[in-house]
Amino acid sequence: MNRTPAPPSRSLLHALTPDLVLTLAEQALAVRCTNLCRPLASYINRVYELETEEREGLIIKFYRPGRWSEAALHDEHDFLLELAAQEIPVIPPLRLRDGSTLGSHQGMRYALFPKCGGRSFDEYTDDQWLELGRLIGRTHAVGAAHPPRDRIILAPDRSTREQVDYLLETGFIPSDLRRSYAELAETLIAAITPLFAGVEMIRIHGDCHFANLIHRPGESFFLIDFDDMAVGPPVQDFWMLLPDYAEQSFPEIELFLEGYETFRHFDRRTLALIEPLRAMRFIHYSAWCARQVADDGSSPVIPDFGIPHYWQREIKDLSDQLDRIRDGVQPAGGNVR
């Protein structure tokens, strides 16, 4: 029987007010802030731009309760601090007055960051592809140093299976389509799991697309938003940057890897994981939307999420992607979700 998803729960995120946000920031950093408290776009967390009386910009991020464990949040912060210590351009959390990087209010965790403006590019020059390769290569050199404590493992028989189970168990898929989706997902997992055997798995950004790279004039690219930090194959951190499918992106791949291998070896055999990772991304995104609905009652990025047409389209897209993986056929026009 198809179950109706439980109504979203109201969390402390919904009770945040400008006065509370400013008070927590001032207490955590022992500073005085102006009245600026500007909400910023964030699908999962609550994020606000603040300003100290010295006109220094701050960003405060409140993590959605129940989405990450405390160990997982420390994993994110530890990775950022390790990267910053190696002068890799990221934006690490600020140390709070008590020496930690995680604050707490009634069990809700939050962090503060310096404001760091910049712009995104959706197309890169040859020199920028080399620069991006060097940036990700340096990031992965740090990421390979040790594993995290509690982060998702990006593999079909781990993260993808968990996401499929969540979608099936929570009743988001209409009852007449559940079997088709479940059988297709199971076939996909069985087909691509052997491709991950023996592949190096390290700490990675996990969600490295153009919107999570900002460029500061006169400086460099900065890698931002480590919320989806994961343990996974290094290729995950660059396939979403490609302008097209892999066979139409050989020049960009070669430039990126030339920069990457300045700092770290890349196993080119793992380029074969790009299409499996794309299929996994389809499932990941559906599960992400489902969690948004469960938490908030709406999905702000896919207006038709959950209706039969949405799942019919997902089934078709996954089926087409499975055919590409089996046949090695890659049509023009990339599709990153």
C-alpha cells in the first residue's frame, strides 16, 4: 500500500528571528553587530548575512536539525580547517569565543564564517580549467590524508541503495509506479556496483558544480559549500563541471587533469564512473527533494515533485541512463541535477 508522507515537523529553524540570530552571533564571537540581518538563499539550512560594528561581513549558518550528526558537522569543519591550513582557497568557519567552531542553541547547531564575495562562471577558459584542476588536486591531497568520522559513502551499494530505500519506504512514489522504479533502481545498482570495486575512496567535496566555485578578482577560485562532503571517488568532484558528456569534453578533461596531476595522481580508469555517477545523481536528487518535502512541506526547486508525471519522467530518465551505461552511448547535451 502506498503511504502518505508524514506532515513536516516544525523545527527550531522556523522560530529564528533577526533578534535571536544577532544575539547568538554576538555572544558566540564576543562582537557587536549592526542591525543588518539579511536572509540568504539556502534550500536546507538557514543562512544570514550579518555585519559587525567595524563593518566586517559575517555569515551565520544554522544547520537543519536531524540532517547531520554532530560528528558529521565536525567532519565538514575539520576538512575546511585542514584545507585552509594548507592555504587552499576555501572559507573555513570562525573560531568561536569558546574555541570551537560549532555553536549550539537549544540543540540546534550553527557556525559563523567571514563573508567572502565572488562570482560564478558557467564556462571556463583553458587557463581556468588548469586552475580548477590544481585546486581540486590540492583539495584531494588533503582529503586523502585520513577518513572522516560520519560522512556518506558515495557508492551504489551504499548511498544509492539507502536513497532508494528511503524513497520507497516513505511513500513518495505513487503506488502504481513503485514496482517499476524499485526494479529499475535495483537493476542499475547491480549493474554499476562492480565498477566501483577497488576504486580509491577519499574525502571529497561531493557537490562540486559551477555554483559552488566562486572567483575573486585578483585572487583565485574558491571552493565553497561543503555541506555535502562525502567519501567517494575523486572523479565525482569534476564531472559536474564538464560542459557536456565525457566524450564531448576531452579537451576540458585533459586540461583539468593536467592541472590536477601537478599535485596528485589521477586514475584515468575512473573516468568510466562518470555515467554511473550521473545516474546515482538522479536518485540522489529525488531523495533530496523528498527530504525537503518531509522537512518543510514543499520542494522549492521542483514544483511538480511527487506527482505521477514526475516519477514517470524519472523512470524514463533512469532507464535511458542505464542504456547509456550498458551501451557506452553518450548523447549531446549534459544533464546535471
